[in-house]
Amino acid sequence: MTDESKPSKQADILAEFREDVQQMRSQIRELSHGSSAGAGGSDKPPARRSGVSDFWALVGCNAIVFGTSVCIMVLELTASRLIAPYVGSSLYTWTSVIGVVLAGISLGNYLGGWLADRYQPQKVLAWLFLASGLLTFSVLVLNGWAAETARPESTSWPVWVMCVVAWVFFLPALSLGTISPVTASMALKRSVKTGITVGNIYAWGALGSIVGTFLTGFWLIGEFGSREVICVTSCALLTMGVLVAAGQKAFRAAAVFGAIPLVTLFGTIASTTESGMEQFTRFCAGARSGWSTSAAKFAADEQALAEAVARNDATEIAAIEARQAWRTERATAERSSAAWGAKLGRQLHAVGLTLGLRSDKANEYNDESNYYSINISNTYEEGDTVKQLRLDYLTHSYYNPSNPTKLYYTYEKVYAAITERSTMYWSRPNVVNVAELPGGDKLNSSFPGKLRYDGDTHQLSARGVLGLEDLRDLLKIGPYADYWLAVISAWDQAANGWNNQGRPGRSELQTPLDVFPADVQIPVELERIVRYDSDQRALVTRQVFDLDHLWQLLSLGKHADYISAVRTLFENSRRTSTLFIGGGGFVFPRWIEAAFPFEPRIDVAEIDPAVLLAVESELGLPNEFGSPTEGKTQVRTHIADARLYVDERLAENRKLVAAGQAPITYDFVYGDAFNDLSVPWHLTTLEFSTKVRDLLTPGQGVFLVNIIDIYPRVEYPSEKDKLGEAEAILSVPLPASLMPQGQLTDQFVPCRGGITGLEVRQLESGLVLRYRGVMSRAVHDALIQLQPADKTLPIERLGFSRTVRRLFERSNERRLLEGEPPAAVVPKQWGADGWEKAPAPYAGLQLQRVAGGGYTVAYRGVMSAQTRDKLLNEPGASDGFKSAIQSLYTRTQAGKVGQFLGRYVATARQIFPHVYIFASDEGEPGDSRDTFIIACSLQKMSFEDLDSSGHHWSTGPFAWTETNVSGERADLGEMPVVLEHSRGRLLTDNFAPVDNLLAPVFVSRSED
């Protein structure tokens, strides 16, 4: 071969390649049109389609994939909102939603490809859109059923969440997943450029997913609500099915006149509310008049009329009066339409509830935001009718309209007690002018050191915050002392012990008062609260009364000026600045407002404006800032993420300091943003807590936070370690259905009846039943129902039942350690019941003696190898005790729960000199999921007699760290045990796996 021949060879190859390409195009077009011709029965060759036709067909395919991807993401994001009211919005919820939807799409992709190879894609596509639209709408029905279905006891909470998500959303996701492969098949038949065609399909699908994500998350759910979004998505899919159903007239008719109206009707029933329909009908009626019936329009007419009258323009006056009459007529018509719409909305709402398309009751407040599903309903708590605020799955607040500052949650009561106790250590001076003390006393010697009266300057002064006892000290002087003290006692008893202090059979409290001041006359409006019974020589209190009523009662008589001065001193001392991380129902901020009424600074960082709107609408929070006496509130709400607000506050403080002004600091920062379902991890870290510390009042600020975790107690033998075998003498005949065949002997033989493990033998004293294994409740109930052999003796049935019950109880008894534990770990005093702590140095070891002999051991914390070895080598350690210690070591080392509590506390210890941990249980902390209150303080506090600080909470911390003036830190109580759960790690911005740490706590919900 010569060099000259090579170019001609290459030219031939290129020519052959071009011919092959043209032939492939012809074959593809023939295949594309051949199926249509075959379906139509025509033998004519297909008409050649132009490049323009192919281009628009490909555009249509890309649009289909784009729209479908939008719908998929709308469904996926809406899924979490729909199920949040009954399963929450946790990591498990989102994991289940994403996993189930992806699984549905994956299987749908395979099924769609299979369908595209076997049927004409364009016809299949229309039916797939129909199925997708109907299945998407079915989410509302399936979601209602899922919400009413109880979780089986044998199913853990995470598995149940996944099952719920699969039940509701798998089929819609599967149907939507079938559309893209069919569309891709259509596109490939319109283009020979396989790569760019497939690339376009993927690109437009991804773009649709992006648009659907932002559209749903940033606008649709917050603006319309999840049910409405599902209905619109369903209709959109059905409409796309109509558009792609070229030549399928019957299908289009069925979709346009059947499926779409059906979905629209039931969607309206599923989403319509009374207020929504009222607004819609008012809007429609207003359209007729051009929306000319607003208050501003009426006001403009009034002004114009006044000007016309001033000009004495009769023509203009007549025109304005006619216009006013027309406006009045239209306004009346709009009100009538709105009333009709409200009635229709109520009826449609009721139909939706009946059909199971919705669960929101008509008499409840319901809203959806970008953060929560919000519900406010009436319920009962501690015997009171209260309003309950639920955000997603969790109750956040109880609000009592008749007593807005009453605290129901345990952590709020602990917050209140710590707040009151902390103020005892303040030393802020307060002074008021008092001409003289009652009765002419210069200075009562019973005044404590924090109170002082200067007769020369006529000033009464106090240092720090005044409490109830200080108020008593101020009022136990002068001629009205007995009356004043009785009024204070009546107020205190009524506020804190109404149910326990009343006389039997009467809803009254009596406070002894031998002599009622002759010149004091209780006004009629106050006598409904308090009156004096001269026969009983007591003040009779008929209901709880507030501080205003207290001061009114104290002011009666000749020393109103002194009472006014005491009130000013009392209120001025109770002045504070607080920051709340999360608002919830704004109950505790309002408690602060009432307990510290003198110009408090109450800032609330709430991320969700819809929560604030709900609280203002339903829970009585005024929407204007100002004095509560004017119907306003001192609570300032900042709509922002708490960390962002803290950063902004610190930045503002730096500007204030640079300008020579004092920075804004807080006496208390309250955290109320954590639960075990969802924890904003960025509010748990070392860096955030450091910023909070920098916002606290130097030397006295306190940061309080509540977290949910399990403070585990690993036990040996465990509660699930049962004896598993029991024997009992049967003094009555054995039921015939259980009697073995053949003669009974002194050897155990299995009973009949299919009860595995039940055996019987014959002794001279009678029959002996034995059950091998742990008898279940089902086996117990089945045996109880059996008839004795001799049916004529009813007492025999009772005797057999007692024997079965004895077998059940004994086989389910917990295994115990026998003998005595080593002397070094024996508690100083064995309690009658409950766990007792071992002496030092075994801080985490606990023992429990069981009546009848035997004991169990437990360990709190993470047992170290050193502690294990010391316990194993203790004199008197039996083999059983050694087995227990080895088991406790292994299990505590492998334990997962308690790590969030341990790491959070360990992190706080690095920042704050004093850290106190409270449990929400009275006494010893439990070993199940619990709320722990952590007080991180810049000042040392004592919690002796905590109940005296407002009667809110009586139990002190079970673990605490304190730092002395030399900087030496001491871990006291169970703090060393708590810190063991941190495993030596802190929570930082770089590493705070909060969801993983709380996963075992979340799983424990299946055990509740």
C-alpha cells in the first residue's frame, strides 16, 4: 500500500459511516411510526417528521421530566409535615421519608423501563400520570388511617416510623418513578444523539428537583399547608396526563370529567376551614363591588360628606349619601356571604373528618409553618382546663387562661425555684422614702441585715431581691401587723396549697386572725375573695388572688403610704433581665413578667413567626410592647435563630462598649429548644455556651437549660433475667384437656393441650405442676380459661386458677444474687426498698436488698477497668458477685445512653465555674428517659430548703460542680458518675453528633 492510497481509504470509511448513520435514522423513524401505524391499522408508510417536530418533542419530554421531578420533591418534603403531628420530625422521620421515597423511585424506574419496552410509551405515559395523580391524592386518606393506627408493642419506635412512611408514601413515589424511564424512551426515539438526549433528561430532572425543593420548603407549605399542596400536586399530575394523552379522547374525557373533579372535590373537603371559606366568599362578594367597602372607603366618604356640607353643595351631598347607601348595602351583602361561607366551611370540615381525610378538629387552632405543624387545643392538667400547645408531635406548653402565669411543666417549676434562689445572692441596693414606720417605731430589731431604716434621712433600704419572708419582716411592725401577716399567709396558702389547706367539705381556706382592725373595711369587690369571719376569728379565702389584690388588701387602713413604699421597694428589688432561647407558649416569660414586674428586660429568640402568631392569637400574649397594666407586654420577641441573635447581641454590646456605654447583659438565660426528637446541635456546643456566658451579668448570671436523656442504671441481674421455671402443688383435679394419657408417676411428663413447657407429676400429697421457661401472659390467660375436671365444684376452678397464677408469678420472678456482698460495698444503711449507694470509693455502685433474701447490684456511669479489678479483688466477693461486676463492666462500656447528658455537662464545666444538675423526679433520679435541668452559674449557690424559694420545687441537685476562690474545682454528688458518660469528649462546633447520641433515647420510646 502506497502513501497516496491512504487518503482515499479514509474517505471511503467516512462515507460508509455516514451511510450507516442515515440508515439508523431511517430505522428509528420507521420503528417510531410503525407502532402508531400498527395501532391505527393503516398500511401507509409513516410521514417523515421534520427536525422542528423532533425538537419540540424533545422539549416536551424535558418538560415532562422537569414537572415530574418537581412533584416528587413536593411529595417528599410534604411527607414530613403530614406525619409530624403523630410521629414527630426527628432524624428517624427524615431518614424514613428519604429512604422510602428513594426506594419507591428506584423500583418505579425499573418498572417504567419494563413498561417502555413492552407498550407504546405515549399511551403508557398518560396512564402513569393518572395513577400517579390518584396515588398522590391517596396520601391524605392513608395518612388519616396511619394516624389512627396504634403502634404494636413489639414494634420499636423507629421501625414504626418507617412502616408509617412506607404505608403512606411508597406507592405514590413508585408511580412517580415510572414516568422518567418512559419519557426517556420517547426522547431517544426522537434523536440519534443518545448522549445529549439522556443528559438533557437527567439535567431537567435534577433542575425540577431543585425547583421543587425550594418551592416547597420556602413557600408552598408555609403559605398553603400540606394538605392543600398534596391536592394541587395531584391535580397537576392529572393535568399533565391529559396533556400527553394525544389521540386518547376517552382517556382525556375520563380524566377531565372524572378524576380531576373528584380530586378537586375531595381535596376541598380535606383542606377547607371555616375561616378560609369565610375569607374566600367575602373576597368573591367584594369583587362585585370592586372591594370598595373597606373602613378607609367609608371614612373617605364621611370626610367628603363633611366637606360638601361645609360648602352647602346639595348635589354633592346627595351623591355621597347615595354612595354611602350603596357601600352599606354591599358591606351587608359581603357579611352575609361571609357568614354563608363560614357555615359551608364548617360543614365541609365535618365531612372531611367523617371521611378520614383530615384530623384537625374544627374547635382547635391549626397552622403549618416552615418549621412546625402547630396545634392548640383544650385539655386538662392538674385539674385545670388549659390550652395545650403542640409543635409537631410534642406538647410544648400548657396555658391557663384564668391563671396565665401558673407553671405546669416540672422543668419550669425547677427554673422558677432556681431563679428565686439565685436572686437571694444579689446585693443590688434599693431605697424608698418613708416618713416614719407604723406605730412610730424607729427601727424594728427584727429586721434582717438586708433591710434598714434610717430615721434621720427617712429612707428604707434593702439589698438584693426581696422575697416573701422579707415582706413579712417589713409588715410585722405596727398596729396592723397581725392583719398584714394574716393577709400574706392567706395569699401564700391560696396560691400554693389550695387543695391541701381547705377545710373538709368546703372550698375555703381559713387563716387565724384573733382581732380584725376596727378601721379596716374590705370593699365589696374584694369580699368575694377574702372576708373576715368574726365567729371563726379567721380570714376566709374563697379563691386564689393575685398580687394586685394582695396589695389592695394590705393598703386598707391608715398606713397606706407605708404599704405603698413597701410595694415600691419590693417591686424595685424584683428587677431582672432575661433571655429565652425558644419561646414555646411564652408561659415562663410571662411568669418572669409577673414575678419581676419592675421594668424587666425579657428577650425571646423564637425562630418561627407562626408560633408567635399562634401564641398571640390563642394563648393571650399581647402583640404590643408596653406596660401590662395597659394590656401590653414587657416581652420582646425577636424572630431569629437563637445563635444568630446571640451573635448580634454580642456585636451590639461591642459597639456600646466602644461608645463608652454599658453593655446589655442578662441575669438569666433560659434554654427551651431541646427535646429528644430534634435538638439544634449548634446550640449545644462549647462555642455557643461561651457566647452565652459572655452575655450573662458578671459574677451572678445563670444559664439554665433542659435536656432529655437517660441517666442509665445498668443492673445485674437485669429485670428481664427471670427465674424461668416454677413448681406449684395442685390441690384440685387437673382439667381434662391437660391430663396426659396413661398413668401419672412421680416423674414429670408433658401435659396435653399444646401448652409447651407445662408438666405434671403425681405425689402422695397430690399433683405438682411445673412450668419450664417464663410463662407469658397469653399462656396464663389461656390456662385460666380451662374448666376443671369436676365441673360441679366451682371452688376447684378457683384453686386451679390460683395455681396457674402462682406458676406465672414465680416463673416471672427476677433472678437474684445469693448470699452477702463484700463488706466494702455494703451501704451504710439498707433501705426498705429502692437502691442504696455503695460507700466511697465506689461512687457509681448501687445495691438493692430484696425482701425474702437475695440482692441485686447496679452501676451508674461507665465502670473503668481499675474499678472493676478493685471490686473483683474485694474480700468476700462471691462468684456470683464477681460475675455481676464483670457483666456490669462489659455493659457499661458498651452503653450508648447518657452520653448527651455527660458531654453537655462536661462541656458546660469547661466554661462555667458552678454547674448544678437537677432531675425532674422527686428524690433519686430515675433510670428511664427524663428531663434534666442544668444550671450553669457564675455564682455559687446553696439549694438547702429549696421549697422556701417560692414553693415551686423542693429537691436539690443530684450532681454539681463548684469552684472555690482559688480556682480549685470539686465534683460533688453524682457529678463524677455523670461525667463518666462523656467518655472524655466535649461538644464543639467541629464535632457535636447530637442526633447520634440521642438515637438510643429515641428508640426507648418503644418501651414507654
